[in-house]
Amino acid sequence: MDATRVIIDTVDRFKQRRTAPLVLELDLTEGLTDGAPADPLGAILAMRKTSLADVLAGLKRARKDDRVKALIVKIGVQSPGLAAVQELRQAVALFRASGKLTVAFAESFGEFGGGTVPYYLASAFERVYLQPSGDVGLTGVAMEQRFLRGALGKLGVEYQLGQRHEYKTAANTFTQDRMTDAHRESMGRITESITEQVVAGVAEGRGLEPARVRELIDQGPFIGAEAVEAGLVDRMAYRDEVYDEVKRDVGENALLLYVGRYAKALTAKKLPHPGEQAVALVRGNGAIRLGRSGRSPMGGGGAMGSDTVCAALRAARRDDNVKAVVFRVDSPGGSYVASDAIWREVVLTRKAGKPIVISMGDLAASGGYMVSMAADVIVAQPGTLTGSIGVFGGKAVIGGLLEKIGVTSEIVGEGANSGMFSPTNAFSEAQWARINTWLDRVYDDFVNKVAEGRGLTRERAHELAKGRVWTGADALENGLVDELGGLEDALAVARRKAGLPADAPVRAYPRLNPLERLRPAESSEDKAAALAQVRVEAWGPLAHLAGELGLPSYGPLILPGSWTIR
């Protein structure tokens, strides 16, 4: 009798799991990945993290799933970048429009600190809950730039850096002690544009007038009771109270399921069909460099290797079942030569008759814009930072520093310029002329390719270039991108341009089975050549500090410092 009862109970629980209402969960306190990293170690480290693509796909499917009744998102102090937040807001708005409950819960939107972007995300939800001890750090948008010229000068370090042109402000960190007019103009417009986006989003989500939202930003941060009174938060509640309230609304027997698990379960049920026409998804994340993509085992972050990305684009282009390509770019730039190699593969993909669509993440600037500009369509979020069409180059001269600490140096070489890149001595007049010739060549090539790819005159492309960084919203107005939206929008554009149905599958490239991943590539044409590698970066987690000290970095087409808006 006991055994029969156990069997009955097991069957009942199984039926409940198959038929009970679902409440989807998303915990953003652990962060999101923008797709699985290409390198083996990065893929292992990211296994426990939810990918943005899984969240977007899961919410898209859940809109039409009658079992799914609600979505609860826990928002942490550290949110994803602004563009990723805008992708989430868009997905939440569509989920909410399908008639399902959306709930945002935070222990605090900034604990004695800013929380504008996390709160901006929360404002897209039907209900916003805050733990009673929490705050709402709605304080606005600020970008801070530090200048090292004075400190480094005291150490005996000087910089010889050239830039093209006045908005390419990477060199200013080392050559100036304050913002130039162009520097301030560029950063001022970025903060203004982002503030406009945040104000519009909060106003729409919370049913407030934009002018009132601007007043609240100037009054922030808010303690919990003040946030409720101002209409920024619906109620103060602890986690258990939030979940109990949701379950009362959708059914006490509702089951909780993470969005990522929900998305993967649905994907597992749909087996691929041989010969099925699809859209290829190629990802390019991190600073751009020559060679293969990789990640430092010490945590220095990922890099977009030209060999890896070029091989992936070639594999997608030569696959007869691939009818369009979406290239997801999230990069501050890096090597000019590596960026140019990837640009060429984008051009060849387009010439082969396969539509190629760019989906920009938080950053697609400098070299990140170069690899994007030849595509059929560029899709960016309003808060994406892009453009920065310019170049800088030169070196730190540390001879004075070495002298102060008692280090002497001598060079023996053949050739008038054999030691020109030594950091011990300054460039001669003739050497500096060669540097400027190189800067002009890179800038002219970049601008000419922008003009060609975007259908602009050379004069107009130069006017938009000069190293200036634009938000996606401003880039759209200026013709540097074509549409505002996220990855799902880019995939929809690619399907339409290829004449594929709206539910045509998406395949990540390179597509390799386990055996193909283990064997070495037979040639550079082999799709196994697109595998990333575990590569020890020179500075690992100290890469940013090394760059600020003028030590070797990724290349001349890169944004300085930290630009991701959180």
C-alpha cells in the first residue's frame, strides 16, 4: 500500500510539473553573458551564468506559452551595461504586453551609491518592489575622466602621442591635465543623450511626466519611503512577501523556473533538421587583436581575434544552408590591422549574396565600428556607444623615470630608426614625421571605408569621424547605424532580407562537434581554425592599469578607459 501511494504521489508531482502555472525568474545579481565565450576556459567559467540570448529567446517564447503567468527579476546593485539593459527592457515590455505579470525586485538600487541604470531597467516592469532597508540611487548619468599628465610628469614620464582628430581623446589622458573643448563637447552630448533615454523610459514605465522625472533625478538618491511616495516604487517588501503576493495572483501551485532553464528546455525539444535553412550567428566580443580569440586564465577578459572571427565568417559564408549572417559586435576596438581583416570578411560575405546584419552590444566603437560598417544593416541600441572613427599612436618616454631611479640604458642598432620605438628616448623629428604619416594613412583608410560602406560623401564621413563617440540614438540620426533595436531585431532583419520565415532557426558559428574541437585544423580554411584559445594576456587582470601607464595595449583603434554605462 505504501509503495502504491509513493507511485501515485510521484505521478501527481510529475503531472503538476507538466501542467502547473509557471513563474519565470531571472537573477541579475550574477550578471549576464553576451553569448557563450568562444574559448574553452571562458565557456566553462560562464556555464553557471545566464546568457542574454537565452533570456531574450525564453521571454519571446513565453509570451505565447499559456502556462507562463509571470516574470520576477531580481535586480542587483551592478546591472548589465546600458545597451543590454535596453534589450531586457524591450523584451520585458513585449512580455508585459502579452498580458502577463512582470515584477522587479531589488534589495537596493544602489547602496549609498548610484543606481540609475538598474532602476531604469526596473521601471519597465508592471510592479517594482524594494526591500524596506533599500534605497533608490536615481542620481543621473555622469562620466568621469582622469588625467595622468601631472603625476607622470613628476615621475619623469613624458608622452609623445598623435591623434586623428580632436575627438579621439585617448591621448588626452596622458597629454592633457583637463578636458579640451572637443573632449567636453563629446562627453557632454553622450551624457545628455543617455539622460534623455533614461528620462523617457522611466516616465513611460512609471506613468510620470518627463519634467517630473528630471526633477526626481535632481532630488535623488531616495530612501525607500521617499521612493514610494514619489511613485518610483510600488511597495516596500522582503523577498518572501514579493513571491507570496505573486503566487496569490497567479496560483498557489505555481512553479518557479529560471528563464535560462526554460529557454534551454525548449531548445532541447526542437531537434535540428539536416539541410534546414538558417541564420548564422557570429560573435565578436572584447578588444580586437591579431590571431585567435582568447581569454586570460587570470581573469583579464576576452578578446576578439581576427583569425577566429574571420574563420567563423568564412564558414558561415560557405555553408549552403546559411542564408544570412548576424554578426554580434561588443568591442571597444583595438588593432587596426586585425579590424581591417575582419572588415574584409564582412565585405566578402555581402558580395557573396548573403545578407549580413550587425547587432551592436554595449560598445561597437573605433575598431568595433570598423568591423561593422560594411554590413547590409547595422542595428544598435539607443545606449550603444559607437563611432569613434579615428586613430591615435605614439609612445611613453620613460628615460627620465629610469634616470631618477638609477637605471641606465644603451641601444646598439643598425638603421637610423632601428630604436625609434624604444621607450627610453623621444622620437627624433624625422621619426615623428613617420608617425604622423602612419596616423594619416590609418585615418584616411578608415574614413574612406566609412564613406563607402555607409553611402556617405568623404566630407560627411570625416565630419562624423574625427574620433568622436556617439550614442546609438545619435548615430542613427547621423546615418552611422540603420535601426535601433537588439539581437532579436537584428535576427528578424536578417530573416526578412534572406526571405526566410520568421521562425527560421539560428545557428552559432563555428558549428563544431566534440571531435572537431579536439583535432587540429587541417588548414586556415578548416572551420576548426575558428576555435578560440586559452591565451595568457601579458597583464591579465592588470591590463587596464598597464594601459593607463602607457604599457603595450591592444592597438590604435581602441577607446581609452571604461566606457560601459552601468
